[in-house]
Amino acid sequence: MFRKIVALAGLALLTACTDATQDLAGPVQPLGDFKLGHSEVVAPKLEKLLVSREATREEWITAVDTAIEQRFRRFTGDRFYHFGVSVEAYSLPPPVVPGKSALAMRVTVWDDAAGEKLNPETEVISVIKVFESRLANTREEQIRILAEDAAKGIEDWLREQQAEQGWFDSPAAPAEAADPADPAAPEEADADS
């Protein structure tokens, strides 16, 4: 499964050594009417790839859930949206073994008010660390960094969908009915004319 994702690396979120949480320190750029309701992170078919150190489902679920909460609780829109996230595959090469750290997961977004998915097909979010110093990072740090980069990837994808599909745009306010006593209201047409 992950080999297919790696083949799509041109579409994946490729990251260097930058810290994905740097933007969290600055002012929050609104995401329309988005407010995170709840996020369900699972890893039912987690696959370890290539020459990789072990990581448990619980470690990935905790790391991804923490990164999502940290990133998306900042938004204070008026409508609740929920995430369904499935962690699919990872690679955590040891420091001296050639390879790249990677994480792949599938994401679904639910509109709480509408009671429906915004994306009928799950979105694959992939992170492949192109340049990294695995000598400087522990296995736990690799997991945390990949999870944070993936959460940033979700935000980037949501912003694209907002721009292209109008996700999280506030619904247009219904036109207010004209008050008949309001002198500025247009006069009703005479029924006899």
C-alpha cells in the first residue's frame, strides 16, 4: 500500500528540516467557519515499511492526535467539523541506515451541521522527509516531527479545499423580510392594477 503512496511522492507533502510548528507561534490565519469538533485517530492496518524501527499503533495514534489537537484547536469558527484519521504506514530508519522517514495517513472531514462528509473519498496525506538529521533525533522525536508535519499537511489541504471548493465558508445569511411598517420598504403592487 505504501509503495503506491511513495510512487505519488510528487503529490505528497515533502518536507525538509523545517519545524512544522513554527507557524503555530504566529497569529492564527482564520479557516472560514471551521471549528474542530472531535478527531478520531485510528491505525487498524498500520504497516511498517522498509528498514524501520518499530513503533506501536498507540504511539502513532497519540502522536497524530496530539499534533492535530495542537494545530486545529486554534481555530474558533462557528461550525463544528470532525476528522476521521487512519494512520496507514510509516518508516523510521535507524540513524546509519539509508532511507527516509515517512508517514502516510487517510483523512475524512465531516460537517457536523450537515451530517455528511465533505470529501467522499479519503484524502491521503503523506510526509516524506527529504532532508533530515536522523543522527540528531531520537525515534520518539522522529514520530513527533512526522505527526506534526502530517497535521500541517492536513491544514494545507483544507486551505486548498476552502479556496477551490468553498469549504468552511459561512453560509449566506437569508435576506431579511421587509418590514411593511418600514418607510424604506418597497410598496406592494396594487392588486387591482
